Amino acid sequence: MIVRFLSLIVCCLISGAAYSQVVYDITGVWKDGAGKTLQLRTLEGGNVEGALLDSAVVAADGTFVLRGKVDKKQCAMIASAKYGFRAIFLDGTPLKFTINTDGYSYKNPSAPYVLEKETKDHLAVQAMMQFWGDDYIRNFSLGGLGLSLKRAETKEKQDSIAAEIKQVEQMQRDQMNAFLQQYNDSDVAPYFIEMNMLRMMSLEQISSFYDRFTDRVKQTEKGKEIGERIALLKKLAPGSFAPEFELTTPDGKKLALKDLRGHIVLIDFWASWCGPCMDEMPNVKALYEKYHDRGLEIVGVSMDNNKAKWEGAIERTGLVWHHVSSLKGMNRCPVAKLYQVVAIPKLYIVGKDGKIIAKDLRGEDLREKIDELFQ
């Protein structure tokens, strides 16, 4: 009787696991594509380049098939090495494509991929990716305009640059509003936050965007996940106590954040492979040299997973402050998860009382804030 009961439980668990899986069935014809390879790449985790999920070689008659399972609904893209990509949503619905690379353009990488039956969710993923590309360019523009504004020598020039900044920011808001108007009831909407907002935007912007989702979307698996992440971000707002952590130093010892209580502490999330992180290091070094004797401490939390490369970067660059790492990379580092680190460099300033003062400052903004704290 007990054996039969246990067998029933196992069968139910297996059936539940199978039921939760999402089948993808992607077929089609690629004109003149015989012998070429198509990839299916998941966009899970906000990774815009995607992680390889499956691939297929186009048959001699131009047909192709991609079939398999994923553990949940998710955004993905079908892509080829030279002919762009098409963003899609894996929700268990069979997809059929016609591919004609004659229409390919780097300005319109999805043009060759014609989906037989478009749905709101597929269109939403396309709009999400379009925003990412547009915002990537906008952020470069805003960075340059911000620097020009600080260097402007006349009031007339300052006003002109400030007007340009407002115009770029308005374009961003308009595009976000357009997405919400069309797709606030799409299962894809929570992914928009993960891919486009967690890295660069304020908690106020993120919360406002999320609040405009329908209740149905907020109750989806991804909707709940993003809701929980927003709640964690609110706990990381200035004025909140910085979450405590303990990690290993290069010499194998343990260092805890509480060990530095009574100091102003910069928690700097970085990695040896991160170009922008290394570009910022001269600025961080200058601040450390200027204020360390007056109580400034820095904890470099590395997102590396290779100890030799981590230690090599520390020695090569002359980073003489505290260093710790889980050596698990960014996606599996417990402290990165605790501090909602989805992109680096990322920096928190923690006061003597253990409360967060500011975050995500770089360059001149960081110098001004630290100067202010030590005046």
C-alpha cells in the first residue's frame, strides 16, 4: 500500500513537471537557405545577445525544423549568422516562418523573417527589442550631452544643450508609453522591464511602468518575479540599510560589510572582463587616495568566475582596497542578487551608519558626491 502511494506521488510530480514545460515547434522554408544554420536563442535574464537553446541546418529543399521544450514561457529569437534575427515568444503555439534574405538590412534585421500568424505577444517582443536598440543609442547621446552641459561656458549654450537633453528624454518616455498602450496586457510586458529598465532607470520609473500592467499580467510567473524584484529595489533605495553580506577575499579570508561600519564605504561591483568598469578605475583610485586616510573604504565585489584573472586585474591595475568575490559570475553571485546587480559597473555608497546614501554614480557625479560627504 505504501509503495503504491509513493509511486502515485512520483507520477504526480512527473506529470506536474511535464505539464509546466512549454513545447516549441518552429518550422518553415528558407529560400536559398540550404545548408545554412538557424539558431534559437533565449532572451531569458534580459540577455539581449541571447543564450543558445537549439539550432538546425536547413535541408536541401529549404525546409527547417526546431522542436523541443523549455521550462516556462519566455522571450527568444530565431537568428542566423549573417542575416539578422526575429524576436518571438515561446508560449507553446507552433510557429511557421518564411525566410527570404533578399530583404535583409542591418537597419531592419527582422525583415527576412515572415511569421505566418502574428500575435500580440510576438509583436510585443519585437517592440521590446526595438526599444532596446533605440535606447542604447539614446544613452550614448545623453552621456555626451551631459558632459557637454557641464563644460558649456555660456548660459545660452547651457540652455540649448538642456533643451536637447529634454527632447531625447521625451522620446524615451513617448516610446515607453506607446509600448504600454499596446502591450500592457501582453505576457511580454514584464520582460520589457528586465531588458530595458533595471539597468539604467530610476526605481520611480520602473514602479510606474509596472503599475500600468493589467492585473492578469502582474499575476503571470514573470509578472510576479518582476514585482518581487521591484520590492527588493525599494529596500535598496537611499535611506535604507545596506543588506549585510560576507564574501571571500583573494587570500581566502572572510570580509563582511559590517566589519567596515563607522566608515563611508563604496561597494563597487565590477569584473576583470568589464571594459567600462576598468575605464572607471582611475577615478575610483583617485578618490581612495584622497579620502582613505579620512575614513573612506572601498569593497570591490568581483563578478569574475576565474580567480587568476580576478587577482591579475587587481595587481595589474593597482587596486589596493578590499576585494571579495564568490567566483560564481554575475548570474550566480549571491551578493549580486542581494543588491539586484544585472549590469556592471554598479556602485553603492554606504554611510557610517550602514544606510545607503546613493547609488549608480560614476565619473564627475561620483567625485562631487564623495567631496560633499567629506567636506
